[in-house]
Amino acid sequence: MNSYFTLKDLAKLLVSINSVSEMENLLLGLLTPKEREELPRRIQIVKMLKKGLPQHHIASKLKVGVATVTRGAKEIQQGTFRSIA
């Protein structure tokens, strides 16, 4: 029996949460302060890319490296972020 908590287990846990306050409490417990800052920024990068904004513009506006924005663009191409509008 595998005793490790897998990514699939995490996904199931996240889907089972019914309220914003429960989710916020879970994320506060799971993520470091730096991760809590970076995760929303990554989602913002994806949203801006999907709107067609240039990568250099996004990097400048969000004060991140172009490589960070490019990583998001590659994930979009692979279909990873279909659920983010």
C-alpha cells in the first residue's frame, strides 16, 4: 500500500472543499508566504496570456521574468490551463 499523499489525492481534497473560507484556510496552512504570493501571480499570467497580451508586457507589468511568462505560455499550449478563463 502506498502511504504517500499524491497529486491526485490533493486534487480530490481541493475539489471536495465547499467554501471559500475553507479553501483559504487550507491554502494558508499548505503554502508558504512566498507560494501564496506566487500562485495568484501565475494564474494572472495565464489569464493575461489568454487575453493575447505580449509576454514582455506581462513580465514588465507583473515584475516577473520573461521565462516565467514563457513557462505559462508553454503550459497553455499543452492544454494544462483549459479551466482558467
